[in-house]
Amino acid sequence: MPTQHLYSETPDTATTTRMYQEAASSGDVVARQLEHNAARVAEIGAALRARPPRTVVTCARGSSDHAATYGKYLIETRARVLTVSAAPSVSSVYGVDQDLRDCLYIAISQSGRSPDLLTSVTAAKRSGATVLALCNDPEAPLNGLADHVLPLCAGPERSVAATKSYIASLAALAHLTAAWTQDAELTAAVQRLPESLNAAWKLDWSAALEPLVPVSHLYVIGRGLGLGVAQEAALKCKETCGLHAEAFSSAEVRHGPFALLGAGFPALLLAQDDATRPGLEALAAELVNRGVQVLLAGGNVPGTIHLPTIPESAVVAPALLAASTYRLLAHLATARGHDPDQPPFLHKVTQTV
């Protein structure tokens, strides 16, 4: 078992980075967002109940697409409406319009300026979709194309690595789904989110530092509602820590990827307390028996490195896991000699066509 360290005792400069400071503000961001968007979320929710979409289509890239993964599982399990991910190149490269009549088209973007996103949204409107934009930039051209806009209210995000805007995207999707379905459990959990995020940020995951600093490869594993945060964690490992990480569902990893796990190739498992948790715990136990070093958040399995979590509804747990993960990765980046605010060759706005 690695030596337990408190973040405050870790000899790095993580707390001075913009990534750390922006992620730390996520609770305040979500509190501001919930207040700002309350009336318009209620209005959109009522419109969706009055005229339910036959399908929901999400359009996003990078961290925003990971938020869309969460949205898929949330909408399909709570609103019971098929939710699929658009391939922007169908419109932006191939120039093909699809039949999107009576569909809700959710475009998620921090900047709202990527050319392929704008082309796809324009095509979706032309094809009969109702467009909802979740965007952080109030001046973004995306907002002018949408029928409805839910501002993320994250404020300027200076670090190249998106953190508070990702969590804000999860919060907006949960807020929207709660208003649409009038789900009392989800509504209450969403209203607790600012306080829960602040508590999740304070959790000490520094036990993960010692095993992760020296390695070259990592799997991040989740399932269902938590798959999107596993995708996001893997991206941030590559982007900010120079650590090659790949995300898998606990079902998919049992296929070809399973063969690579072993000594020196750890796995980070992120679980929420729902029907997927027993399967993740069973996977963790199997990996421990194979000699794999397993870091487990949201579960309890002997032989794993336990990462504490906040007891909260599974429908919002991914946002809390994201907050704790961002704090860990800000420390991991600096411990590995990287500046998480300036990843090589990357820019804040990705101009994909």
C-alpha cells in the first residue's frame, strides 16, 4: 500500500495553477447557473413535456462530448427518450442533411465557435430540429443559431484544460432533465449540487499519487452514468499529465483491452451507487487478484486503493467524481513535471472543420 499523503503536504505547485483554481470554483459556478437558468429551464421542460421529441441528438467534441455521454444515460434512464451522438463530419465534411424533424438537438460547447459544430447546428435546424445550446460564451455565434440557450455561467476559463465548464455542462443537463421529467429525486439532488461539489473538492485522493506518478499507461473505467467522467478523466490524464490513459466501460474492457492490464499498468475505477456498482466492484476484485493496482472511487473492495466519495444520488455523482478527479490530476500533473495550464500543441478553442 502506498504511503498516505495529504495534498497540502505534496511538494508541488498544483494549487497555483489556473486548472486547480478554476476547478475549485465549480460549486460557485453551479450555484450561479442554477439561479440564472431557473426560469428558462422550467420553460424548456414544460415545452418538452407538451411536445416530447422523438429522439434527442447531442453534438459536441472533447470534454463537451463527454458531458453528452452523461446526458445520454441521464435522458434515456429518466426521460426514456432515445439519445444519440451526432457525427459533425456528416454535415461539415460530407455535406449531408439528415431527417431531424421532431428531434431535440443539444449542442454543447465551451466556446460555441468551432466551425464543424456551427455547420452541424445550421444543418440540424434546416432539417427540422429544435436546437438547444449549452454554451459558456454569451457572445458565441452558436447562441444565435439556437432556439433555446442555457448559459453555463462558468465565467472565463483561462486554462486550456476545461474543468469548471465541464462540470457546469453536467449540471445544466441534470437541471434540464429534472425540469423535463419533474423527477423529485433528481430535482433535489441538483439543488444540492453546489454544496456537494464543494464537499467533493475537499476529499483527499492523494493516495493515488504515488502509484500514478511513475506509470506510462492507465485505464479509467466507469459504466452508465459514470462512463462520461471516465472519458473525461482519461482525456485530462493525456492532456495535463502526459499520461497515456484510455477510458472504457466495465463491460467493454473485458474484451481486447483486458489483456494489457497487469503489473505497472494500473486501473482507476469510478463508480456511482446504482445498478452498475456491483459489476464495477466485481471487476475491481478480479483485477486485484490478477496483481493489477486498482484505484477505486465509489466502491469498497479489499486490496484496492480507496478513494473517498460523497454519499449522494447516483444521478449527480459523476459531477462530484469529476471535481475530485480534477483536483487529483492538477497535483499529478505537477508531480510529473507538467504545467496543466499549458499542454503542448493544444489551444483553448479547437478549430475543427
